[in-house]
Amino acid sequence: MRDLAILLVKHYGLHEGRYDLTVEFQIGVGGVGSDVTNLSPGATFAVKKVGLVPTQAFGGASVDAGEVNPTTKGPKKKVSS
């Protein structure tokens, strides 16, 4: 989970703040079985969305954007006279 949060922080170009990963699940219910004559009630779960949510607390999967995606400054340009 932490690795995915780091990936999202870099993807969104975040350089400061603390974030936790948020996951939205989708649940489907219905008949589940090897064929239509052998069905049992069942459920399937899928990950629908993932994202980041700002946090003040720092847990085991929290990410500090300043540490994992620090701002990088390119070399200074020389000014010609």
C-alpha cells in the first residue's frame, strides 16, 4: 500500500504534505459456481478506485511527499553579459 501511495504522489507531482492511500471497492453479488446447474450465493470484490487523502497523523502506510518526491532544481543558468 505504501509503494502505491508513493507512486501516486510522484504521478501527481506532490512535493509537500502527508498522504494516506484510499481505496474504493465495488461488490457484486449473485450466483457463483462451476456451471449454471451448480450455483451458490456468492460475492465478488473489485478495486474500483485508488487515490490519496491528506492526513495529519502518520501511520505505517502514510507517505511524506517531501521525502519520497523532493523538489529538484535544475542547474543554474549562466547569464551572459
